[in-house]
Amino acid sequence: MSEIILEMENITKHFPGVLALDNVNFSVKEGEIHALVGENGAGKSTLMRILSGVLPHGSYTGQIKFENKKYDIKSIKQSEEKGIAIIHQEFALSPYLSIAENIFLGNENSKAGIVNWEMTQNKAVELTKRVGLVEDVSVLIKDIGVGKRQLVEIAKALSKNVKLLILDEPTAALNEDDSENLLKLLLALKEKGLTSILISHKLGEVIEVADTVTILRDGQTIETIAKGDITEARIIKGMVGRELTDRFPKREHTIGDILFNVEDWNAYHPTHHDKKITDDVNINVRAGEVVGIAGLMGAGRTEFAMSVFGKSYGVNISGKAYMNGKQIDTGTVGKSIKNGLAYISEDRKGLGLILRSSVKDNITLPNLEKVSKAMVINENEEVIVADKAVEAFRIKCPTIEQETNDLSGGNQQKVVLAKWLFCESEVYIMDEPTRGIDVGAKHEVYTVVNNLAAEGKAIIFISSELPEILGVCDRIYVMSEGKIVGEMLSEEADQEKIMRLLV
Amino acid sequence: MKETNDTKAIAKTSGSKILRGNMRQYSMVMALVLLIVLFYFLTGGKLLKPLNITNLILQNGYILILAIGMLLVIITARIDLSVGSIVAFVGAIAAIMIVNMKIGVIPTILVCLVVGALIGAWQGFWTAYIKIPAFITTLSSMLIFRGLTIAVLDGRSIGPFPDSFRAISSSFVPDIVSEPIMLFGAQLNLTALIAGFLICLYIVFRDVNKRRAKSKYGFDTMAIWFFIIKQVIMCGATMAFFYLLAAYNGIPTLLIILIVLIVIYSFVTSKSVIGRRIYAVGGNESAARLSGINTKRLVFATNVNMGVLSAIAGIVFAARLNAGTPKAGTGFELDAIASCFIGGASVYGGTGTIMGAILGCFIMGVMNNGMSIIGVSIDYQQAIKGLVILLAVAVDMIAKDKEK
């Protein structure tokens, strides 16, 4: 139908220890909307980072041609000069500058360093009209909602005479109306000849707007499907078609009574008070049971877990939590811990560890009372506890006085687990406990989960990796946009079933 | 294979690091010793004259009290700029109550401590609960309480204090015998000598006990010869110090206050649950909160504590000046902050020790005192002090960088 505008051939990219892209081929025709889909970690972001110049020419192998010319760019600036703009999941806007100032940020209408405000104003008005943004251009970014911010991002891209627009999960943060508007805008811009690449987890919108779909899995191109052949079933098959191996240690389980349950749990976004982040969630977990919460990034799993654990995230939180059938107060982290909850954060560096403290100090922190008498720490007792944990978890560190900052990711994660096991909680909420750690360490985390379950503890296991959820859990809840959209026993579940609920 | 290499690399860096961790404390002691030796010669021995040693304590006592409180605040990754003004304000209240209103010394001191606590609570409220950056809260208090001091004093100094109040900063612990004893041709205060001896006994007793507990739990202990050398050095330094005090008027009352505070706060920071939590809050506030620590209450508490210690410093300083004056305590906050940073506390929070802050305070104090004796003018003293602060922290940063 039309010319090929972008051609990426045999792109291979190594990160230390990981083959992120393995001979990927990807070509985009002029004037189309080309969707790029795949699971988390399939290589979509890496591919786009190469295209936008974040990963410069020379750091990967393979060839790229843009408008039939060699495309050897080394920076974001160069890619923008060639007419490629990327809109990231996290907005790159400055909150205390106006819409107009943001549109021309880094690309000011200026002469000899002096900004021409009149021209900025006029051009900004024109651009906001083009993207359908109804707002005075002198309003500050912090005062407009996410939907409008997304439009400002697009206006900003258009101001640079973009030929190829890359959108990374543009609707992830938007509500349904804003998403719908954005998709309409994409179609309208296509009519005017703009080519775009849409990265999305939401297969519904992919099917709605895409002319072509390319599926990536494990750093490889699985297939490219043209309009007419695009079906949800075909996309899902391409995305998950991976076989399960026995990466997961077996568990003898005796599942008891319901140990912990949450009823009618609701929470709202901490800054956008009208956005519901947790929507009428009801879940339960039995003694000795591992319950998974499957979902894509941004599905609201972390937000839900943190809103339960000490109301650490969100506002206007409502709902009831029960331990052994008795209602418990989880209003502060201290109370949650006392009532038998533990939350192992997905962000181990930001929220899990005191990086500048030692292995020992980190492990005993949440339950210092256990090694103290009359609020005085018995250091010798503490050393014994830490030594035991290091041995039990096989934490590789020369001494327990080692700063956790110097440990590898896997070992840091084991320190976090040791820390919460020292609390002797009843219910462990583990949020992406294997993210970013190697296969060996993953296996050890699974073993810890199994041992806890064997002791009759309950585990809520949050993960974006479906094979992991299926391999580790007894029962699975599926969460999407803050809602539980499905529940199934894992022997009845498979990746396709879950994926269908997710998208 | 890769994994084992990594582990080895970690083992290697950490080996030198642990050594360095202990070295740090020792190297600061070394810096102080070198400084003392340097000024001993520059001042022709005047620095270590018995009178001057007592002066060193009396001149730096109030800064030391402030530095102890400041250290806790700095560990939580915050700062307090208002302590100098609080010193002045509390001094003014003491002067008005005692001199103008003829209220007794003990009630006045109690009121001063409560006022300090309330000011601390005021700052803690804004910093911890309303989340106003500590820099701004305390900058505001710095102005508020300086202004209020001038207002309540009507711009004038109020004094003098009765002897019972002045005694805080000028009296000495009375000798147990009526006449000083003669030893090596010098008149010596027996109480000071006995106190020094008892402290030495305590140090040895404590370390032997610690050593015994460690072996009981089956941990490695340091080599016996090293242990003995350490005890000899520590006892030698203690005895030398108390000998110098004995050769003048004995133990200053202020020193008793300082020792009590140092013991309490060393214990709190190194051994207590609260101390550990303060370090955790400074190291990573979010992680501390998610570990069940009430971070707001803890930050609030460090502020109240700082207020009380500022009040103590205010009382001590007013007693030393023998008046409440509008200009009292100007710049004290900077000396206290500098003591903590020279002593190894991090601007980003989470690290620092009481011992370090004390050493930092005495490094500054010896420099002030030594330079004054040899006649360096105030302007150059300031400039040299400024350079020393920069150098001390720079050496630390560069050492840390190399480690990586």
C-alpha cells in the first residue's frame, strides 16, 4: 500500500548476562499505526530505546534504515532531528511550567537566547488545537489531569515536525474516556499522514486502531500480522507461547482454613483523588496456601497491597481485613505487622532496604524488640539471628556487617525476605519477589515460599510473570485496573486464560 | 563462575572497609592528637597547661551539648539552624526570672528546660507532621527566637546572676580533703585523681566484660596483646587528662554534666532500639516506615530533644557570660553542625556517631584555643576554620569514592 519508512534488521542487543534482543526484524510502513506487543521483558522497550537514541548506534548490532537512509544516531537529540519522537510512560513534563512552555521545552522559539513569547504562545495555541486539547496554554502542567498531559506530550512531539511517533503504553495511566479520545486522535493524525508505533498491553485498543501488529517474545520477533488477520487469540498465542519447565520446586501442601481475607477494599489515587486505584477487591488466602495475583504492570496490584499494609498508599481507603476471621486494624504499618502481616516490596532498594545499613541491621529492623530487653538491643543476640539468616538463606556476604548496598540483587532480595521472616508474620504479601534476579536466586525464593507454606503460613504472591504465577501458586486471582477480574485454581489455569482476562 | 568472582570482589572490598570503619574513628583521634601536638609546640606548651585544659572544657562545653543534639537531627537527614537563637532566648528567660523576678535557680532551670522542649515540639510539629523542610522551619525559628530574645531583653543585657547559678559554668567539684595533696612537686586535687582512677577501672571492667560476653557467644575477639595495648592507652590518656585537671582546680561541674550527657547519648545511639530506628529513618525513610517505624513521631522526638539540649546549652552559656544578652549564641548552630560533619556524619543522613561529634567538637575547640593563644586574629581564625571543615569532609568523600 505504501512505502516502508522504518526498517530495523537483525537487531541484537546484549546487556550484561542477558540477551535482550536476538536478531529482531521490525519494519513500519509510512502512514500506518503499527502496534508492538509482548510480555514484560520481551524486548519492546529495548527496541524503542535503540530507535530513539537512548541506546546509541554501536551499542547493538544490526541495521536500521529510516526513509531509506542509514540511521546511525547516537542521541535523543539526533533522533528528534530525523523526525522520530518517543512519548514515554512517565511523562517528561515540567510541572511548574505552562503548557506552552512545556511544548517548546528544549526547542524554544528563541533568537540569541531570548525567547519569543508571542510566537511560543501562538504556535502553542495552534498545536493544542491540532491535538484537541481545550485548555488555556498558560495553565501550569501540575493543574491539568493525566489525559490532558498526554495530549501536551503529543503536541510537543508534533512541534518537532515528527514523522514517526512512538507511544509507550499511552493509555496506561488514563481512564476510559481519555483513552478513547487519545485513540481517536491517533487515527485522526494518521489521516494526516503521521506514522506511529503503539506499544500497548491492552489488546482491545490494539485491535481497534492498529494496521499491523508485531509480536515480540524473549527478545525475538515472533510474527508480524497485517490488518484483517489480527485476532486476540492469535496475538495471545504469540505472546505467551512458551513452555513451562520444572523451574519451580514441588510442594507438598496441606491447605487449611481461611487465614486472612480482605472484603470490599477500595482506595483512591493519592494525588488524583477521583481515580480509583483499588476497586471493590475481595480476596482470601488459607493457611498453607500460596495465592497469586496476576496482572500487568499498572494493574494496581502493588497499590492494592500497599493500601492494605498500613494504608501506605492511596487515600480514602475503605474495606475490612480479617485475620483468622477476626477483624484487624491495618491502619499503620506497625499495627499491620503486629496483626501478622508482612509486605515484601517490589522496590527493594527504595522501600525494602536501608542500603547504607548492614545486613544485620536490616534483618532485625522490623522486629528489634525480639532481640532487645527494655528497649536496649542485645547485640550478641542480634549477631546470632543475622548469622542464622545468612546461613538459612545462603546470602552471599563476607560478614553480616556488610552494607547491603554492596550485595547483588538476588542477595539483597534474600536479605529482605530474611528481614520479614524474622518478624514471624502469618501472612506474607510478596510483591514481585523475583524481579531482576537470576534463575538460581529465583529458585531459592520459591523454596522459601514453599517452606513458609509448609509451616502453615499464607502467602500472597504478586507477579507479572505468568509462568511464575502458574508454577508457584495454588490459586490465582487476576487483577486489571484495580479490579479482581477472575479467580481460578492453578491446575485449571493456563497462560491464555489469564491473558484473556487481563486485556 | 561469575557469581564466585563477584563474591570474591565483595569480600575484598569489605575486608578493607571493615578495617577502615574502625580506622575512621582511630584516624579522627589521630587527627586530634596531631593537632594537639602541633599547637603544643606552636604555643610553647601553653596549650596543655592545667589552666588551659580547664578553659578548653568551659569554652566548648555548650557547643558540645548542642553537637550531641544536632547529631541526632543530622542522622535523620535534617538540620537545625535555630539552636543559637534558642540558646539566647533561654538565657534571656533565665536572666529575667532570676535577676529581675528573683525566682529561685532550680524553678528557673526547670522552666528553661520546658521552654526548650516546647520550642523543639513547635519545630518538630512543622517538620515532621506538616513536612516543611527542616532547613526552613529552623531558619524561621532562628529569626523568631532571635527577635523575641531582643524583645524580652529590650535590647539590653541582664545580669549579673547569683553565685548559685554561675556555679553551673564556673564551679568545681569540691575536694574530699581540705588541702590539696603534694605529688611530684605539684599541688593536686585528690577528688580529680580518684575520679580518673575510677573511670579507668570502669573502662577496663567494661571491656573485659564485653570480651567475656563475646567469647561466651562464640564470637571472635581481638588479639589479647592488642586488647591490652588499647586498655593501656585509654587509661593513660584518661589519667593524664584528670592529672591536668587535678593540677588546677579539680573537676569542673560542667564536665560532670557533659560526661552524663555523653554517656546517655552514646548509649542511646549505639545500643537502644530508638537509636537504631533513628539511623534507619535517616538511611531510608520510606523503608523505615514500611518496617513499622513511626517515622514522624521519631523525627518529632529528635526535635524536642534538640530543644531541651539547646536549653541546657543556653543555661550553661548564660551562667558563663553571667548575663542574658541579645547577641548570645550567634553562630553556635554552625559550630555544632560543623562538629558533626567533621566527626563523620553524612549530610544525607543515616550515619554519624556521638564519639565522632565529640571529636569534631574538640578538633574545632583546640584550633580556636590554640590559634587564640598564638595570636592569630579572629578574621584569619574564621577563614582557617572554614578551610578545615572543607578539608575534613573532602578527605572523607574522596576516601569513600576510592572505595567504589
